[in-house]
Amino acid sequence: MKKTLIISYTPRENSNTKRMLDFFIENNQDKTEITFVDLAAEAPDLLLKENLNLYVNRNFGGVALTEEEQSVLAKNDKFRDQLLATDFVVLASPMFNFSVPATIKAWFDAVIQSGKTFTYTETGIKGLCENTKALILMTSGSDFEIEPYKSVNFATPFLLTAFDFMGITAEAINKFGMIQYADKSEQMIEEAKENIRTISYKWYV
């Protein structure tokens, strides 16, 4: 059975993003082995002075770490290993202040590791997760599909770029304007469900 890694940051009560994610799980839980990661309950370690330097020395400098030093990186390495072990990734997150929540960025900082999920070649950078596919589920209160906000949607481009950097083909189901178009919010959720059904069929047929 194919494996699916779910990365969720949906802590808000009555989260529309969570409604989309819950539908994905309900629709596919019998078709795939799911690993659920709740970033609102357990966030990756930020890259601060100690762990950042250990990571750079290990992944870029080839330095062998002591057991104690390796333990400092163990939490983020766990997130990396979950990604390396999966066939599909579903990342569910709202947009916060034009971009992704800090915990989502921290997850990417944890899993984008030289020598593990990407490498350097003579012709440039190569992603090492080419057999993995990803789906992004995102909502926002305002409409970031049109100006003046379309040009400041930094969330979707970042997510697509970060996945692509690791060789992961990603697509996004964005439902923007859930507050701005409150009278159409239920219709947007139903449209998202149809999109999810279509992608699920492609993944798990």
C-alpha cells in the first residue's frame, strides 16, 4: 500500500483548511497508509545557532558528529525521514500575513537537507525525492487570486518552489476569500472536495 504523509497546521476552531484536509482523509484512509504530523502540536526546531552550525558542518562539511551532537538534530531528522519514506505528501495550512505560518517554514527548513533531499551536481541542484508527489491545501480570508493581493501571495509560490527544489511535483488547491465571500464559502468547500476527489483518483487508482 502506498504511503501518504500529512503535514497539518490547522489549529483554528472551525478551520476551513481543516475541513478540506478532513475530507481528504475520509476519502482516502482505506487507500493509503497515512502518517499524520500535527505541526500545531509538535513544531520542528528552529535553525538557531547550535543546531544550524551542526547541520552545516554535517551536511555541507562532511563532519562526523558525536552522538550528543547528533541528538541535537534528531527531531528535525525525524521529519526528514518521514518525508523520505513516503510516496505522497499532503500539506494543509492557511495563509498567514501573505505567507505560510512559521511552523510550516520550519518544517521545510528541517527537511530540505543537502545530501538527503537535494544534492549538488555539475549541472546544478538536483532534488532527490523525484518519486514523491505533493498536494497543498490552503485557504485564506481575503481573495489572493486577484489584485491588490494576488501579487503579494508569497505562500503558494514558496510552497511549490520548496517542493520542486526537492524534486517533488506539487499542485495546490487554494480557496481564497473565505471571509470576503462568506456567502460562497460552502460552495468553495464543495469545489475543493471535487478537486480532492480528482487528485485522489490519480494518486490511488
